[in-house]
Amino acid sequence: MSFDRGRDALDLASEALFQALGDNAYELDRDFRFLTFNAGCVAYYGRPAEATLGRPIWEVLEGARGSWLEPLLREAMATRRPMRVEREGVARPDRWLEVTAFPTARGLGVAFRDRTAEHHATEALRQSEARQAFLLALEERLRGLADPDEAMAAAAEMLGRHLDVVRAGYAEVDAATAMLRVTRGWTDGRIPVRAGEQRALDAFGPAAAAELRAGRVLVVEDCLADPRTTGETAAATWAGIGVRALLVAPLVKAGTLNGFFYVHEMAPRRWSAAEAELVHEVAERTWAAVEWARAEAERRESEARLALAAEAAGLGIWDWDLVANRFVYSPRAKAICGFDPEREPSYEDVLRATHPEDLPGTSAAARRALDPALRERPVFNYRVVRPDGSLRRVIAHGRALFERIGGEERAVRYVGTLQDVTEAWQAAEALRESEARLRLAVEAGQMAVWEYDVATDAVIGSPELNRLLGFPEDATPGIAEMRARYWPGEHERLQATAREALARGERHFEAEYRYLWPDGSVRWLMMRAEVRFAAEGAPSRVVGVVLDVSARKAAEERQVLLMREVDHRAKNALAVVQAAVRLTLAPDLESYRRAIAGRVAALARAQTLLAEDRWSGAELRTLVEGELAAFVGERQRALLEGPPVALPARAAQPLAMAIHELATNAVKYGALSVPSGCVAVRWSVERGATPVLNLHWVETGGPPVATPVRRGFGSRVLEGTVRGQLAGAVTLAWEAGGLVCTLKVPLRREDAAESGAGAAGIG
């Protein structure tokens, strides 16, 4: 009995817990029968708890068996581990649920929350971002396509691939005959494009045709089930073109169905509102691109012919009765300006429709047109402000009619045409912005753009071309003047490079060449060019860019020279080390090691100074200070006096060795061998064709010195470095106060003299 009471208490507690949960929740026993079914579930599923308790979930929830829910419940029951998923509802597939299954003492608990709103928001955001990315890519691809057919085909392919449909395309509608013709299209290869086919619009069903004429996107998920697309004729049409589902976005302009953009599917398909909206957007953008391309094609044929065609086509006709101050606008003209189609606009309406910034200009031009003495026929290009606030760019042509009234000529009527050129203007603005960006990129890269006409020998270049070639900014040099400044042989080399590229079947070539400026300086230029051919196959034009690469060439040459210099100096340093090793004498191995280490360290310090200044040389004071630092004690002094002197790279190492030997001698035998000793180093530069460095080494306060009976290694080093390597002179004097050494070193030598003879001189 106590066990039964405990189980009853457990059941009551579990029941209370599931009823108290804020989520929708139910509990199943180990045979998946309902134990609890809380109020949230009652509200969500629309059935009372009594109808579910004790029954398996597979019987209560329609569709649960075999759905994603079954493996979830079975795995959670078997593993006794919680599991969580987010999926569409089983009983209500239109809802998106967050479902958590967790083990209970009696079996399995299931709690779920309705996340439909959040899911829809997330999905809407994802679709919006994808839509924007697609439209940006479409705009980029359509920009600049001058062929209307290319624009249609490009848009159809991009939309078809994006929506993963079997076919997409563009069709035009003849308003007079209600016949449509497939202009261009794309398929995934399973069915044909059917470009060029003509068919009556009503063949798709009168109701469907009416939807399109009304300007509404036609959304059909199953052509054989939708009442708008059923019927014997329509069924034959769908069978003939192999379509079961479609989206069609009509292009209704000024109340007339001009064409439509369509996507097809071979099987029934549920279309989303976002997909329908995207097809409509693509249709409008493609229409704008096609219209712009067609306008451009017509403009290229003839500006005058375009104007006549615009007037004859009656795109918009206006008539201003100047006597009564009354306007008459055709339906198309009213549509362009956004006027009420049921009444004629007033003078105030026309003024309000003209953009305030454009009104002064149009008014002034109109006054000149209405002046009997001038009778101008201006072309008005201005913005129209519609009542809804939207802007349209229009072009108007007009002509004033004059009559003699009261003995004087007066304008009595002003009639003309109105053309909406918004799409073409926007495309032109986009093109101008693109060209501006290109100009900015060219200027930032300091490049010049040029074009050469083979037939006329004429060259057209950007303003930067004169600067790169050394001509005045306002000059207009011809091809002969430019070629005259080529470095000898370079023109022929460039021609050979172009011929070789053409022989390989290549239209592009690139070359670097030398060019002589008027001041005699030589510049390195790099040319990249493309040869363009006439219809008969002969070269007609060469277009390209040129940029100054002199700095890069100079850097490359400096790099080569530096590598040669480093190689040369390394060989000299090794030769000096070899000589020092060979000639150094010492009473024992440790003394020998110290002597060799000191001399090699002197070389290393000179090497460091040269490397720090990129092998361009070393500063004399820095070199002397570095050599003396290791020899001068706390109470000893070293006085350095002299102007700044930049030693050539070739002189730094020999002088470092010389100073090192003098300092070594002073430490062993001279002024630096006693605490009170002093060394003074003074230098000056004799100016002349070849500047000469005079360096004086004077020792004082040291022990008495005497002239040595034989030359030591130090003396030979001084002779070898100063005389042998630097073509200088050395004077040694052993005076009573200490050693005095004078070095005279030419600071410039011809390259031919620099040959590595220093090693021989030391030896």
C-alpha cells in the first residue's frame, strides 16, 4: 500500500509540474502513451486532455508516425538524455517549433514553444539580404550592356539560376494584336528556350491574361489546378511548352501591357511572396536596362532622327493656348507628369510640376521662344515633380505659333512633345560616375591613357600623358614628336614586341623602354597596350596606358650595385683578415688571439657603420669614437676635433683598421699605457678637385718613446691601408711627448683604382 501511495503521489506531482510549465508540455509513458497534456497543448492542438490521455502519440497526433518527431522521441527515450530541435510542426506544419524532449521518472517529457514569428523574421531577413545581393549583382551585370537582347538574356539567366527554375525569359506583347513573342530566355537544359515563338496572350487563359493586363504579377503553383489557367486551350498550351508552375511579372507602361518577365517550372511549385516580388523587381530593372540600351542604339543612329521619331511617336503632346492661358495634354503627357487623367492641367499645375531649381531656366527659355524677335526653339531638359513627390527627368521640344494681333506679332500657341527619359538619364549618370571613378583610379596610379589611330597617325591622350613625356601641359605633340624622344633603338624594339604578340595571336602586349626628356634626363616608362582591328581584319587602333617606372628601375639598379659593393667589400674584408692572421706576431697563443680579435672587431665595427647607412659610407667622428671606446680608461682622455665628414664606403674599413692599430700601439707602448695619458685626434678637409682628409693623431702624457729600429705589423697595416688601399700618405713621428701620426686620405678615387689591392699592400 505504501508503494501505491508513493506512486500516486509521484503521478500527482508530475501532473502538477507539467500543468505548471509555462510552455506547451506533455508527458509520455515508456510506451509513448500520453500521461499528461497541459493547458498549453490543449490550446495549441485544439483538443481536450481527456481525448489524449492513455492513447499513443502516434494515434493522437496525425502525421507523427514517420515524421522527424518519431526518431527524436525514440532516441531520447532509449538514451535517457535530453534532446532539442527546431523544426516545422507535425500536426500544424505552418508553425515553427522549438522542441525539447527530456527523461522523466515515468517516461519522457516534451516541452515546445511556438517560434514561428522569430523564424519568419529570421527567414525574411535572410531572404532580404539574398535579394539585395542578387539585385546588386544584376545591376552590375546589366550596367553598360548596349545590346537589348544581351540585357534580356543576362537577366533571364541570373534570375533562373537564383530561383533554381527550369526556364526564365522575356516576352514582348503587341498591344494591337494581343500576340506575344518570346524575345530571349534561358533554361537549365531540360527544356528549350522557345525564343522567337509567337502565341496569343489569351491562349494561357483569359483570366490569366486579364491579370497581366491589369499589371498584377501572375502566381500559379499548378497550371492544371488554378482556375485562372484551366481550360482545354490553356491545358494544351501548358502541355506544349512543358510548364506546370509559373511566375509572370507584367510590364505595363502608360496602361498598356508591353511585355512580361517569366519563370517556369516543370512540376507544381509553391511560390513565396518574396519570389514573386523579386521577379517583378527584375522585370522592372530589365525593362529599364533594355529601354536604355534601345535609346542608346537609336541615339547612335542619328540625333535628329531620334527627335523626329519622338515627336512622331506622340510620346507626350502638349498644347499651350497663350491667349486663354489654357493647356491641353495628351494622356501620355499627363501620365509622365502625374496629372489627373480626367481633366486638363492648369497653368499653376504646370508650374508646380516643374522642379523649383529648374523653373527659372525653363521660364527664361520659354520667354525667348515666345519672343517674336528671337523665336528660339530650345530643347527643355528638366525634372518633373509628380503630385506623389516622385521625380521624372523629361525632355520637351516646342515651337511657338505667331499671329498678328493689333498690328503686332504675338505668340498665340506653344505646342510640342514631352519625352520621359528617366531611365536613360539614370543610366547615363551611372556611366558618368563610372567614368569619374576610372579617371580617379588612373590619376591615383599616375598613369596616362592614350589611343593611337593607325590610319591617321593621330594620338589622343589623357592630360597625364604630357607630364609623363615631359611636354608642357598645354602642348599637343604629334606622334613624330613623341617618337623623336625614344632612346635610340627603343622604338624599333617596341614595334618588334607588338609584331611578335600579333604573330602569337595575342592582341595585348607590354614593354618597358627608355625615354629622353627635354632636360636630357632618361626616364623608364612601361606601356601596356591592346591592338584593335577593323572589320577587314587589319589593325585600326591601339589603346593603352603608360606609367613612369623610373623609380623602380633606379631601385633595381641600386640593388644590383649594392650587391656588387657588398661582394667587393666582403672580399676585401676577408683579404684583410687573412693578412692579419698571417702577419700578427705574439709571444703566446692568448696574446695572439687578443690581437687578432681586436683587428677583426675593428673591421666588424666598420662593417656595422656601413650597413647602418646602407653601404653609402660612414661618419668619421662615429667611426673614431667607436674604435677608441675600447681603449680609453677612466682617467684617460681622448680629444676629438673636426668638422662632420662623410667617409666613402671604400674608406671606412681601411681607416677603422688604421685607428685601431694606432690605439693598440698607444695602449701597449704609448699614451694610453699610463693612467694620465691623452690622445688627441684632429681632422680637417682640404677642398679642391679631389678633397683630401688630413687626420692628425697626437699622443701626450705617456712614457718616453723612441723611433723603432724596425717596422712592426702596425706600421705595415698603416702603410697598406692608407697608402695601398686609399692612395693616401702616412707620416709617423716619435717625438718626446709621444707618437704623432698624420694621415692624408683622398676622399674620391676613380672606380678603376678600387680593385682590392689593399690586401697586397698589407702583405
